[in-house]
Amino acid sequence: MLSLVQSIFEQIFHFFNASIQLGETAISLKDIVQLVISVFIFFFLCRFLKKFLKDKILTRFSIDEGNREAISTLVSYGVGTFGLIVVLQASGLKLDSLAVIVGGLGVGIGFGLQSTAKDFISGLTLLLERKIKAGDFIELDGLSGYVKEVALRSTLIRTRDGGDVVVPNGHLIDKQILNWTIDSYVARIKIPVGVAYESDPLLVTETLLNAAYLEPAVRPEPAPKVMFVGFGDFALKFELWVWVNQIDFEPHIRSSLNFNIEYHLRMAGLKIPFPQQEIWVKNYRQNHHEVDSSLDSQSAISARLSPTQVKVPQTASLSLRDLLQQVTYFSNFSELQLRQLIEVGFRRKLSKSQILFRENDPGDAFYIILSGSVEVFVEKLGKQLAVLNAGKFFGELALMLGIPRTASVRAREETVLFAINHAGFQKLLQDNPDICDSIVRELEKGQSELSERREELRKLGLLEEDEDDANPILWMRKRLKTLFSLV
């Protein structure tokens, strides 16, 4: 029995040590097992190296997640390739003897492994170009999510629902991909809105902008914009365009905006229509008895099935259009010009005691108080000049003449302002040259105030010689053209 066991072990030993001639190199099964074990060990060491580089070393150099992923992947694969060559050489296997085998595998790759080879090359391209990197938020064929990892063969995408999708790299190279975050997460969202045909477009514009500015996720710059996109079968079609800081939170932001829009439309008395159909009955006089009974029956059914119509009370909030028309220089603006004025403006929120501007600051904006109140004071004297409540406006002449602030303004409570800055007012005047003439005509009614303002500029040394005209109106016209680059 002992001799039988010994004989079996000798045969196994002989089997493992039996050499196979591979080109000019003799290799045994024992060498192959050792080689496989060495490759697996080296493989796990490369994975550890990649994780160590990405999480421990590269984080110290303030490198972003996408670049850390690319660098660690390339380094680990490079070290792995070099290590594989070293292991093969150490095992006594000459690489030139593998030329025939590699050639045969090349033919196999060319026919049977085309997609795999393509994925590897595509992965290398993605890692080198870095147009798609870890942390990016992308959309592809209806799939949207965060890039979790870019490897040589495939890319791992984490969806909003928390699932991980493996996408072959060749698919990413061949398809058009929307990368929302190649530079930043800032992007625009469009919200379609339909209102009844009898609605006032200017009121719709103001209402949608109010809804947009109440959403904390909406950026004040670029300012929200309302587009009148067309005339639908049942409604006037608008779109609210807003810019947000985190486009990957788009479903949550869109939902919040929809809630805001519905509420503000309801409060403003603006109706959202629904598809309906009118039926015309011929030969009414001949069949009036049947028709009347039919219509009465249908009316009774409709009365039971239709939702109760509740008249929504109007809010006491001030209309921005009415407030703008109270400003002397905008009082003669048409509906379209007022809409443009509302669109170039933006909302600004002030907390209690927050300073809006100080004395001698540039007069580069005009303000209307939508809610809350502010106080106007002189810091040097510690004297309060006035308290302005909701509906009041200030700074219009400072904006149009470029005059430094003569006093400081701060919020007495939480306050919301409608503001038009220099850039917005310049765009309005450049797009509508006739507005400049309308403003000048209004200014003609207060030449004494213009003379005082011009004297202030002269004392401050801010009045150019070619502007120092004896006629205040001519001076004002030149001033507007100079400040706002008008032709």
C-alpha cells in the first residue's frame, strides 16, 4: 500500500515537472502554475496601487476626482504591464518565443474579440482625453447618472436611483453623450407653461419671474427669462428659463418650480387651460325638444362631474408693472417696453441690517422695494434721512447719469428688491433706441434737478469737457450715449 501511494506521488511529481517545448524554451506545468499565481498576486497589487494612489497620494495635491481616477488608472495599468513582462522573464519564458502564439491570438482578436479590443482602445482614449471622467454627470441613450469609474474596458455609471450601470467604452466613443458637468454643474432648465388666451402676457412674465426668484436653487446671474414660444390650440405657450448651480438635481428643482409657478398663477388669477371640445348641433329648431332634453341631461351630468370652480382672491402684493409706471422716466413706456424692463431686471434679497450700498459707491443700479423696508442715512453724520417701504423706488437718476451715491442704504428687515443694473439697462437702451428719447423727454420736465446733478459731477471732477454743455437736456442726452455706448 505504501509503495502504491509513493508511486502515485512520483507520477504526479513527474507530471508537474514534465517539460513542454515552447519555441526555444522548455516549460513545465509547475512553471505555469507558479506563473499564474504570480500574475494573480501582481494583479491584486496593481488594484491596491490604484486605490492607494487615488485615495491617499493624489488627494494631497488637491487634484479633482476625475483626474485622480485617470492618473491612478493609467499608472496602475502601466505598472501592471511592466510587471507582467518582468514575471514572464523571471519565469524563464522568452518573449520572442511567444511570437507565434501572439500572432495567432492577434488573428483571433481581429475576428472574435473585435468589440473587446475596441473597448480597451476606447478606454485608453477616454482616460487620455478626459472628456468623460469620474464625477461627471452625463446623459446617454435615455440613461443619466454620475460617472463612478472609467476603466480600460468599461465605464461604471451610478444612476439617480442608486443603481450601477456598466457601459462598454466603445459605446461611449460611438454615441453622442451630453456631459452636463465637463466644466461645472451650472446649466439651464426650461419649464413649459400654458395659460388661457385671455391672459395678459406681461402679467404672465412677471408672475413666472416671481416664481423663479423664490426658488433658492435658481441663480440670479444669468437672470431668469420668460420666452413667449407660440400660440397653442388651447393656450398661450410660454417657457421659463432658469440657470441652476446643480443640474444633477434637476428633477427636484423642476418639481419645486412647478409648485411655485402653479401657486403664483393661481394667486394672480391666471388660468391654466385644459383641452376641451365644442359640439355644434344642426337643425336645432326641428329637433329642439330632443336637443334641449339631451343638453339638459348632459348639463346635469357635467354639473355632477366637473370640479367645483373656486374664485381665487387676488393678493395684495404690488404689481411690478404698476410700480415701474410710477417712475417718472418709465411712465410712458408701452407694454412691450415694460416687459423688456422687467426681464432685464433681477431680484435681490437683503437680510436685516444688511448694507445695500454706501456713500460714494458707484451709482450703477436702480431699485424698487417689493417687500420689506430700507433706511437712507449718512454714515459720517450718523443721521437718518428717510425710511422707504414697499412700493418705493430709488437710484434711477444715479443709474442713468452714473452719479456716485450721496447716502448709504441698509435694510430695516428682510427685504426683497427689484434691481436693474448698468448692464441690463444698457441692453434695454441698445435694443430700443427710442426709449432713450422717451427718458430725455421726461427729464426735460425737471431741468433744475438735472442742473443740480451736473453740478455735483463737476465738483467731483467726473464731468468731461465735451459733456459740459450749457443746455442740461443736451448734456443729459450726451451723458446717456456715453455711459451706455449708444450710437
